[in-house]
Amino acid sequence: MKADLIVGLQWGDEGKGKIVDLLAKSYDYVTRYQGGHNAGHTIVVDGKKLALHLVPSGILNPKAINIIGNGVVISPEALLKELKQFDSIDGKLFISNKAHLILSYHAAIDQAKEKQRGENAIGTTGRGIGPSYSDKISRSGHRIGELLDTQTLAKKITEQLNENKAYLDSLGVAIPSFDSLKEELELYKKELSKFIIDTTDVLWKALDSQKRVLLEGAQGTLLDIDHGTYPYVTSSNTIAAGACSGTGLNPKEIGKITGIIKAYCTRVGNGPFPTEDFGSDGDLIAKNGHEFGTTTGRKRRCGWFDAVAAKYACRLNGCDDVAIMKLDVLDGFKTIKVCVAYEIDGKRVDTMIGDVTKAKPIYEEFAGWDKVKGVKEWKDLPENAKKYIKHLEKLMGVKVSLISTSPDRNDTIFLGNEE
Ligand code: IMP
């Protein structure tokens, strides 16, 4: 058995939550492999709003086991807050003992460094994601498994922070006392120990016993630490390859890879965004698409579909198929634009390889349509919307298998071989 994977193809916020929620029903295990509580989506169940940041979306499926893999960075404080929303999750959630901790000083460092960067700020979520991954890579981080011995962990952390006192002072970040830190870690140990385990072993056994495993990517391809718009990226490998290092599954154990992409583009935070629309079209997309961050509430920058970036993302991830989200948000536009190439220093460029800071979009224009919202079958889509989808499919070189026409689970078109 192989694990299937879902990955965002843009700068995050592609609507992965709806897809994972839709698919979670048919999987026995749902696993997060990177990122932390910088991610977020809201799911409405029986009229109750649930905010998910760290917990995999399979938590809403009574049968699924949810795994937070070793590649994730975990704020126990944020996780405990999130877990309060659920009645009982014992036996339904496992956390890798190798996942790294985010403590409050990580968030304080993140925010202080952003302030220091001034106009070059990355626009991080301020959750401490970068500082925690920095500690991990520089081999001075702390793993969740270490919570089982809080005395040693508190000692290690306070010693390490004191060694870096001058630097932390310069950022205005306070060092917690040993006692307060130990007390905090004790609480996390008490509440979380029952979930901490070697999750690689759990996943191997799941696949060996023919269980269905879904790997849930967070953020998006263009925020990948290596292949995104560096340095305006997050600090993890968001692409499909990150699922291997972030879980312990080997590349041969990954099966179907589905890319999730919006019918237009958005980005939160700073950094290049070739198709950003600064005029009324961008504003209308933001308004119709409710493009405000779930985690930080920030307004997202909006613009047209970037087929150059989409093709790059499909190749990086090895997508077998693509799900197009929020097509209904384009309802009512007279003309819809798609970026098919960039102009960089006067030259036409049709790949995203290289720096896109100076890229200007070269657009093709499509006639718009009136009503896609709520459509459930391909045959009921307006002809212009069908043409748009078929064209995106051609530009990306990957088959579109699903179209979402509203946030509602039921407003989804599943595609076979429609012409
Ligand atoms: P960080 O992950 O908080 O370090 O933020 C780095 C960049 O990634 C910033 O531009 C954030 O806005 C962006 N980012 C992080 N998580 C998400 C997400 O879940 N959706 C969209 N953008 C994100």
C-alpha cells in the first residue's frame, strides 16, 4: 500500500482544508508532515466552527487516526488550545517524538527579528516557525520526545538561552527562569505524553497492513524553503518531497499526488507575486473570495492565475492530478486573465526557474461567466468556465480531477474524462 498526498501549488491558502475534509472519510490515517500552527483552516461541522492549525483534518472522521509527523514544529501551548475543541481524541492522535518544539521564546524571536528587518520583513505569521526550524537545523533544537524528562529539558533550554543571552537581549527577548520553564513543560508532559510515539513505525505498520494513509501538506509550493520565492518563504519543505523526510516514508511509498490550486492567486506576507492585481479586480477577488488569513486575519494579496508558476509547481511535486478551488469567486468578471509567460528584463520567459522579482506577467484573456457557484456537475458549468478549466489543464500539463464551486462540501465537481 502507498500513501496518497495533497499539496498546495501556490503560496498557501489554496483550500486544502475542504479537500482533506472531503477525502478524510476514505482514509484510515491522516498525517501532517511539515509546518506548524502557521497553517490554519476552519471547518464547520453541525453548525459548529472548528479551527485547525496543527491537528490533521482527519480528526473529524470518527474512524481516522491522525498523525503529526516528525517534520512538523509543535507549539504545545497552541496544540492544547486546539485540542480543547474536541471531546475525546484518545487513540485518535499520535505525535512524533522527533517533532521539534516551539516555545514562547521562539515566537518572541520571530516577532523581534521581523521588527528588525523593517521594510525587508518577510511578513511571517509571528508564530516562531523560523526560529524553531533554525534551532533544529543548527542542532540545538528540542524534540517533543524530550518532554518525557522535563528536568533535563528545562536545564538544557535555560543553559542554551543563557549562552545566547547577549543576542536575546539585543532582540529584547526575555529568558524564562528554570522554575517557570519546568512548570510549563510539566503541564505539556502531563497533557501530551499519551500522544507521543515513534510515528514512522505507526505509518510503516499502517501501510504494511493495507491501511489507507493521506499525507496533508501545509502552506504551498511557492513558500518552500528551497524552491519557493526565497527568502520570502516559510522554513520547511512544503513540496511533496518534504513528506518523506517529514514522516520517514520513503519515496517509493508515496502513491497518488494531488495538487491543490485556486482559480486565481493569493499571497500573504511579502515577496514577489508576478500576477498581483493592485486595482479593482484584485479587490473584488479579495471580497468575493473572503481572502483574509485564518491564522492572522491579514488581508491576502490577490491576483490572476499564474500558469507559469502552476506548471513549475506541478513538476516539482510530481502531481498526478490537480483540484481547482474557488472557481465561483470569478463569477461576474467580464474578462478573466491567465499569466502564460513572464517578461524579465525585456525577455519572454516561460518557466519559473530563477528569480521572479522583476517578472511582469504576459496575459491571455478569457471571456468571463455568470454563475458557477454551487454547480455540482461538469455539464452544468457555463461554457466559458469549461473553456477556462480546459485551458488551465493544458497549460499545467496535468489533468484536473476536481473543481470546487463553493465552500460547501457538496458543491464539488468530480471529473472523469469529460470533453
Ligand atoms: P512563517 O511560516 O510564519 O515563518 O511565515 C513565512 C511566510 O509564509 C509568510 O509570508 C507567511 O505569510 C507565509 N505563510 C506561513 N504559513 C502560511 C499559511 O498557512 N498560508 C499562507 N501563507 C503562509
